[in-house]
Amino acid sequence: MPSWLPASLPSPPEHTWYLGVVPVRAYAVALLAGIVVAAWVTMVRWRARGGDPWDVLDVAFWAVPFGLVGGRIYHVLSLPETYFGSGADPLAALRLWEGGLAIWGAVAFGALGAWIGCRVRGLRFASFADAVAPGLLLGQAVGRLGDWFNQELYGRPTDLPWALEITREHLVTNPATGVAYPEGTTFHPTFLYEVLWNLLAAGVLLFLDRRFKFGHGRVFWAYVVLYTLGRVWIEMMRIDETEILLGLRLNVWTSVVLGLVALAMSVVLARRFPQREESVEREPDPGTTGTGPETMRRA
């Protein structure tokens, strides 16, 4: 390795800055930046599909808070002893800025919020899910930088040139010995692996969508397939505390199950809907009087 390259990847020395007495936390900044990136990409793609870009902000009004709540709930439930065990502080479950958002809870609850938003605006939910999928991956890539600043969710020890340095106060317990890793130990930067995987997967989604004109939710399910493929091997590297089920981390099982479901959905939708839908607007429900939002938007 050239002498001018660092022997390892340093962690940021600070994760919080102050504007007077107001704390600015890197995790929150990364999260907000990821949301902005995802929204911008979705607006561009939504317009390309014939929709009004401002619809994206209307749907995000529902999807973002639902996603934050869902991501936090999944995280807390996956670590019950941390928040509700002996000597734990249950109020810590509310301190979102300290880190701890689980992507599957965020996607599930965010999808529920997006569905509500689409119903309110008279939009096809499947069309919106297809538009948002690449943006989700790019937003997740940006958001993962918050883990770097917080020095959390890193992988097993390694001495690879890109190994991550962790300061003493952020060292986790070695599961084999029950004591913290010694100072100076370097680890797999799983945040970086996920950033790179998400960027690659977003590029693949954009290529497939442009080449084959996916519709009816096929881009979204392809997103789930690609993300879970990467998440399984990345999750297997991580050493942070989590629930273990049948010898595997909970998120590994979740990724495997969701990946298989997404693969099955991709096959079914490909056979049933080989062509993209013509309109992003939802058809009126049978028996409506024609005065709903979907009818008014056509007027």
C-alpha cells in the first residue's frame, strides 16, 4: 500500500456541533439529507412518469413521520433489554437523535404512510412505490453516514487497509470473551459497505427501469430483492448487540424472508403486468360519484 495512504479509515472525532446552545447532531443531519435526496430523485422520476412533482411532497408529509416512527419501533423491539431491561432508561427509546432506526420498520410504516398519502391525492400507490425505490436506496446511502459519525453498527475486527478506527468509548463487547475489544482494534466499516451496495443497487434499478419499463410495483420489489441481497452479508459481519434467532441475527432472518417474498412478487407481477401502467392516477372506486380527488385532478 502506498505510504501516503492511511493504514485505516478514521472515525469522525465529533458527532455533535453547537450553534450557540443548539446542538446539531450529525446523525440527524445525515437522516434529513437522505430524506431530501430521496424526495428529489422521486420528484424527477414522478414527473417522468407523468405525475405532478409536488405530489411527492404531499405523500412525503405522510410517509416520512410514519417511517421514522416505524424505524424506531422496530429498532427498540429488536433490542428490548437495552431500553426495558434492568437498569435501562425507557425514555431513551424516544431519543431518536442518538441513533437507532431500523430500515425494515421504516419501510413498512413509511409504505403505510405513503399509501394513505396516495389515497388522499388519488394516486396509484404501486406507481409511487416504483418512482420512490431508487431514491430510497440513495437516501439510505446518505443516511448511513450517520452511523459513521456515531461510531456504531460496525463489523468484525479486521486489519484490511480500509478498516475502521473506533475510539475507546464506542468499542463494543467481544461476544467471544464478554469484554470490550482492546483500544486500537480496527473493524469492518459496514456502513461503507452498505453505502456502496446501495449506490450500486440504485444504478441497477435505474438501468432495469429504463430498459424494461417496469410498472405496477415491479421496481419497488426489485429494490427489496437487491437490498436484501446486500443486507444479508453485511448484517452477518456486524457485531453490535441484537436479538438472535436460531443462531442468526434477527435482521438476517428478516432480510431472507422479505427477499424471498419480493422475488416471488417480482415473478408474479412480471407475468401479470408485462407493460407499465399508462397513468399514475388511481381509478375511481366503483360506486363513487365522480367528485373525488382523482376526478378533480382530471378536470
